[in-house]
Amino acid sequence: MIAPALACPVCRETLVQTDKRLSCANGHSFDRARQGYWNLLLAQKKRSKAPGDNAEMVQARQRFLEAGHYTPLADRIGSMLQEYLSPSAETQLLDLGCGEGWYTDRLARRLGGCTTGLDISKEAVKAACKRNGDVHWLVATGADIPLADASVDTATLIFSRLMPAPTAKVLKPGGLLLVVTPGPDHLLALRQLIYTEVRTRSGFDPASQLAELFEPVQQESLRFAFTLDSAPAIQDLLAMTPHGQRLKPEARERLAQCARLDEQADFSLHLFRKR
């Protein structure tokens, strides 16, 4: 089985696996968690005791995604990459900010090759391990990716923080980066329930931040409608978004009484190639 080229997060030397342990030539070692992931997040790289999504947020996202509401997006991500890739068993794929692994799993099954999912949240990666045991799951930071330089063919970044330099570092020359961001009308119905005045916003364009290291290949929008037909489903969607962390009491009450939400998804897909 092909494995990713793991690099020691301490010294960047090659990590070699022996049974359930990774070690480098400088004596740094890391044990495999019983769930199957590698924790390569150094204590000094953490901004809190348990960075990233907590267990409640992970479970909410699992329920929402497994209900299939975002399946059109996952399908389009896969088909877009297939247009530019000719995957083989040696192809190295990296999903940055993989969360609980729903998109990662679907990409791995569709594209084949060697797939690595990376997230800073231990709770998210624990959940991801249950989804697909053939994916290499890492608890790590996208600011210092523990993979060898120029070892990745394609990286995906789906609703995660953009870190151009570390991502370019691990991509091969000419490697692909697919960035997915919310469009201006994403979750408009939910925002109208939360805020008395909904601001018109322009969609985030990552091209300017990536221009020095990447060239644009393709950009497109994807919109589709979906319906949440229960209060728990609406609460799961809320828990997935930043809106849920800053709710006013009156907005929380409106949402608690809402048992159906006819919603619109609006995404922008940006494909880049490393210069």
C-alpha cells in the first residue's frame, strides 16, 4: 500500500514507520493512536488545549453531510479534479482541513491513489478514522504540513483557512490546488432568520492571496437548493457555521421555533496550479 511521504514536524527529516510508531533519523518518534491516526501536532503549535472543532460540532456536521445535502458539491469536486488528473496508485492527494472526513472519503473512493486527510481537530480526525481506514489521517496544522517537500500531486481546501506558502511547499511543480469557498448567497435563508439586516457580501476570491505561488486554471460557481425539514436538522446546520457562535437571544428563539428551512447553497470552486 502506497503511503504519504511523512516529514517530522520537529526537524523535517523523513519519518519511517515501524509497526505502530513513526521515527526520524534524529530520534523524534510518534505513536499511532488506537483509532488509527497519527498525531503530528506539536504542543507549541497549538493555540489552545484542544484546537479546532469540538465533538459537538463534529457530530452536527456528520449528521448534516450524511443526510446528503451537499452531495452535489462533493460530486462536482470529484468531477472537476478528474478533468485534470489521471490518477494512479501512486497519485498523492491531500485534503487540508478535512474535518470528519466526508469529502475526503468520497474523493479517495472516486480518485483512488494515496489520500491523506489533515485537520487540527483531534475530535474531527477521530471521527474520520471510522469513515475510511485506507485514508491516512493526520492531526496536524496546515501552517506546517508534516509531508515532504514536493510530494503531493493535488491538494483540496474546502471551507478551510488559506495558507499559500505551506501548501505550495508540499505540492509538486505543476501540482493542483482546489479551493472551495462560500458564494455571496450561501445560506441566505438562515442568515435572514438570524440577522435583522442581512449584509450583501461578495464571495471570497483566493486568487490574490495565491498569485505569487499559483496560477489560476478554472473558476466556477455552483448553486442548488435543499430543504431541512426538522428543527434538529436546522440546528445541525447552525452548529456548522460561524453564525452559531454569535447568536443573539431573539435569533436563537426564532431558530428554535423553526421546523422547516428552504435553503440555497452557493459555492465557488477555484482550481489553481503551482507555478
